[in-house]
Amino acid sequence: MAVKILISRRIPKEKEEEILPLLIELRSLAVSQPGYISGETLRNIRDPEDYVVISTWHSTKDWDSWVGSALRSSIQEKIDSILGEKTSYKIYLHG
């Protein structure tokens, strides 16, 4: 059964220019990963520093392979270092 991954980050306006290219890079790499279905990035209208990425995968195994990959981990470490906090992940069954 497919899973949805909710990825939450707070991105201050002054860090957007540095962070957004990294998020685009993650997305462009994710689309070629086994089990990737789709993804979208949402920005809260009332709280513009609040970002949520919704990523859909065929299985938790597919997601775990991607999230644990060295390539993704190195980009994610850059993001967390710039933001000064860990990114939050939640995994949900779809359907």
C-alpha cells in the first residue's frame, strides 16, 4: 500500500535563497528513485516560514531506501545545518 510522507520545516525568509535550491535538488533526485510516485511542496499562507512537503511512495521500504541514501543524507544535512534544527518526518498509509 502506498505511503505519504509529511516533511515539515520552518524556513526563515532570510534563509530561503539558500534552502530552496537544496529542496529542488532533493525533489529532482527523488523522482528517479524506485517507488517514488509524487511530491508537492506547500507553504502556509498565514505563516510563510512554515513549509510542508508531501511525498508519495509505493512503500515504506522505498521511502526508507531513499531517506537512508548517502546522496539524500548529505543534502539533508546541509538543510538541517542551515536551519539549525532537524527536519520532521511523519509517515502515513495512503487510502
